Amino acid sequence: MSKALTANFSEKLIAWHARSGRSGLPWQGNRDPYAVWVSEIMLQQTQVATVLERYPRFMKRFPTVKKLASADIDEVLAEWAGLGYYSRARNLHACAQQVMTEFAGQFPSDPILLEQLKGIGRSTAGAIAAFAFHERAPILDANVKRILARLFAVEGGIQEKAVNDRLWGLANDLLPTKAKDMPVYTQALMDFGATWCTSRKPVCLSDEKKCPFEKECQASRSNQVLDLPQKTIKAKSPEFDCDMLLIRSGNSILLQKRPSKAIWGGLWSLPETPWVAKSATRKNLPNLKDLIQAALPDERPSAWGKVCKVVNQGPQIKHVFTHRRLWIQIWEVSASRSLELENPNLRWVPLSQLGRYGLPQPIKILLQGLSLARGDDLRN
């Protein structure tokens, strides 16, 4: 390890941030640990442009940890709709309740205690501690891993424990000595990875800008910039088919709450059949009784058969998840009346009230088309 680089890294990075770092982001300069925490969780797996739009709205609706903890989970999921990775929203709600009950509504400053909270990993705990409490705590998100792997030519897959442990060691060694520098240093580290030391087009491979670490970066000196960190070859994403029932009675739609540990966990969606491996051929018009039996196996198929008389083939929706692709065939069913429901996870919801429910984004778009056709709007 270069002693000179280790000694001067934080100073050079902070100086770089003063010239070229991002500024004016709504969560920057905020020492409220609640606001920092929400921004850090929202920025995971979500583009900054999207968070710029959604973060202020979320904070307006849930301005304090107490407000978030006391909110109904459906309200939180409805506000999170469209941001994806819905376990983040469930963990936010659970963590807020944990802070209220275990820490009297105050986030702890110790990163070790922060890491014990629901949904907060080591890097997020470090970010909260650094930004809100000026603690000398390292972070190690994907951007930082890339910076360190290149600077110090760290070989091996970053998912490997030995490699990850070495990166954490480097992250800790490079921290500024003064605690007061932690917020700007941590922000600079995030910005440098997001805007300069990027995955595909780092500035060192162009003639437009000069990297402040060009002379010290071992990947640059050995012409390995795009080779580090070493990438894992991903298997082709599997593809699946499923059917969803859009059962409509008057101006109400039948929604079903998804299991908390399933994909789209805790959201309200349309009743669906089990996923099966994608097939080249699909039925044009399956039997309605079979559809209901497959999508609502715990319900009374004979009772549903009496009120559901018409089924039409609706649109087919392709939805891409991180590790799989799903092809959804919508079947539009007209019900003569709203059948009484005993299952609390089933609910007849008027089109005018759909905005109160957390819906998967493709289903929200589908149902919004129905709502706008009659003058309602699902948008919160």
C-alpha cells in the first residue's frame, strides 16, 4: 500500500469535491439522522434522478421517525410504489418502530448499534454515523468498492470474503483524522465513484478531465481500469409466465395482498396463478373455473363461477426484475356483484381509492388506465 496515498487520500478527495463534487441535493448538509437514513435507503438500487423527485415527497408525508413508525404499512408501501425493492419500505417501517421502542425515538450514534436496526447494513450504518454524528466510520458501497479496487489493484471477486475484508480495511485506513471532515469526505467518496470513477466510462480514460489520483492509481498505471473490480459472469435471467385476474364489479377491482416475503411483498396486486417456466405457446382463452381455481385456490370456485360470467383476454405485460423476467397475461373478468370476502388479504377496492394502496408498478400503470378512463387518478 502506498503510504503517501493513504496519508493524503482524504485531503485530496475533499479538495476534489470542492471543485467537482455534487451540490444542492436535498439530503446534503442535513445532520438529522432520520433524514439521512431515509435518503441512504432510498438511494440504494435507485437512480439519483428518481430519488430527487420522491425523497421530498416521502419526507413531507413522513417528516419524523415517529410519524413513520405510527403509519400503517399500506400507507408506507403506497408512498414507496414505483421505487422497487419493496423490502426496503417494509424495513424502513419496522426500523422506525424499533427506534421508537428501543431507543426512545433517537437514532444511536454508534455504527455498531445502528447496524443492529432492521434493514441497516454496515455501510449504511457508517454513512448515517458519518453524516449525522461526524463519527469516523467507513462506508463500502458498490462505488467505493470500485474506487478502492482500482486504486490498490485489488484482484478477485468483490463478493469474496477475503476481498471484501481487504476493502473494508482499506476504507478504514483512508478515513480522515479529523471527525469534522467526515460528512464532506463521505459525500465526496460517493460522488467520486458515481461521477468520475464510474464503471464503464471513468474520466481517466478520456481527455476531458484529469483524475486527482492518476499517478497513484495502480489500475491506471497497469492499464487495468476497466478490468477492476473483477466482474462475476451472470447467468441468463430465467423467464416465467403467469396469469392475473382483473376481476371488476362495477367500479371496484378485486385486489389481493401479497405475502411479505414474496416478490412485491406486502403490496396489493391482482390475484395471480403460480409462476411457471416461460412457454412458447399460451392458451388463448383458458377455462374461467380453472383460472379462478389457480389464482384463488382457497376461495369457493362454485360461488365465483356464479358471479363471474365474462372473461376477455387483456394485455400481456413483460416485467423485468433484477434476476428474472416475468410475462403476465391479464384476463379481464366481469362480476355481476361483489362477492362477500372472508379472506382479509382479499379486498374490493373502488377505482377512486386505488391511490391509497401500494401497487406493483406494472399493475399500477394498468389500473391507472382504467381509472383515468372514468376520471379518477391513482397518482398520490
